[in-house]
Amino acid sequence: MIRGARSSQAARRICCARADGSAARKVLFLALAFLFPAISRSILRAVLDIIDAHAHAFPDALASHAVNTIAGSGIWHEINNHHDGTVRGLLASMDRAGIRRAVLCPVATKPTQVEKITNWSVSVASERIIPFASIHPDYPHPEREIERMTSLGVRGLKFHPQYMDCALDDPRCLRIARLAARARLPVAIHGGFHPAFDRRDLGSALRIRQLHEAVPELRIIACHMGGMGDWQGVVDYLVGTEVYLETSSAPVWCPAEVWATILARHSPERIVFGTDAPWCDQAAELASFMRLPLSPEGFEMALSKNMAALVNA
């Protein structure tokens, strides 16, 4: 077992190898990370530009209230926070986990929040924070706002069927989906049920599949694999499609046999690592993800390359 100084020496050697740009060595070190989980985090920090495809934060003045309101609101599964809800807290959590960048996924729960969220998300964007924004289904000017978003550098949208009280086959959602597709903005969608709501079928895997078929040019990121609380639905309706499956919650919640089917039948180019921080712990989510039976190349795609390509980062 490699521990202490030996682990640090291994990480330093990897950093040197990364500097020489050798693709062959990069694959070798990814293989070492897969074979020796005890040093995997040090190796991954050195070799990969890890992107969390699904993270949350709030403006400083609102963070405490937002976190306190959402944490503890779970009906059929508990909801806890693992950082304070600020961008500063998110960055500190990323540092602890060894995550380089995160996609900020704000949710407009009211039409009046849409433009404020766009402005705030862009204002906190940085080398490490990739800004998404949100269009509420009742917002009256989605065409104009999406055009403004793209001009400001927004990289995608977040749509939450439960918090917006809008099913994915609702004409209002379809309108937003078509506009996002036209603007080449990927849309991250909360998939499945949500612990703070009764089990209303608004964002099920079946509805995501139907949205994909209705707007096939839309690049959909199905959060929680598209099936929080209904993992079999992911296998039945999403596996094998062009939908991107984002992994938050799934490494812990999803049954092992369902994971095996997903990994065997879904393209590794359509899997992206995410955490849903602060509602999940980023370090724990990454550790759980690293225990999945992916190839070194599969880890590289899911942890870095696939999301980087999606947001053109």
C-alpha cells in the first residue's frame, strides 16, 4: 500500500509527467488510479481537469436562507447541505474534493428571478465556475432572454420540473427546449422524483425520453441519471440514447445491477460526473464514482472531456 510520503512522491512524478504532455503516460496514470484507489485522488488531481457537471450556490445575501429552507425539507429522503451555499463555500468544497471546475446550475422558481439569475450567474463566472442560467416556464420573454444569455457567456440552462411545477411535455417547456437547442445551449434537467415533493411524475425518465424525441437537436443533461428514485426507468427509457446521464446521487442510491446495465449499454461519451453540491458531498460523490467499473478512458470522459465538450470550455 502506498501511503504518506510515497503517495506524495507518486503525485509529484505524475505532475512532472503531465507537464511533458505524453498521452501514453496519461493513460498509464489513469490506469494506476483505477488499480490503486488509495492514490487515485492524488493522481486524478494531477492528470485530469475534473468538472462537476451539476453544482449549486446562491448569492451571499440569500445563501443562508436558501440553504436553511431546502435542507431538512425532504419528504421521502432527507436533504442535507455540505457547504454553506455560497460560491466561496462551493470553491472550498471543490478544493477538498480535488475538483477543478464546476457547472453552476441555478433554478428560477419564479418568473421574476430569471433576469436576476442570469446577471448573478455571469457575475460569478470564473476560470473555475461555468455559468448556467434558468428560464422559468411562465417567463414572458424567453426568446429575448436566451439571446441575452448567449451574449453574456452563459453556457447552458437548468430546468427543474418540480420547483417550476412544469412537466417536461408541457408546451411551455417545449418552447424553452426548442429555443435552447437553436441557441446551442445544453439543458440540465432534474430527472426523476425529488425528495422535497410528493412523487409527482413531472421529470421522469420517460418524459425525458419524450422530450429528447420531440427536440432531438437539444443536448439534454439528465441529472441524477434521469431517474432519481426510479432507476429502472433510466434503463427502460434513456440507456442507449443520445441523452447525457449525469451521475449525482446515483453512485450511492442506484442498485449495482442497474449501474452494470447502464455502463454496459450507454455510451461512455454520454456520461458526465456531477455531485449536486451542496446537497451531496463532492468528495464523497467523487470517491463513490471512482469505485465504478469504468475503464481509465471512461473515467477521463466522464470526469472531464464530455462536459468540457458540452460547454465548449
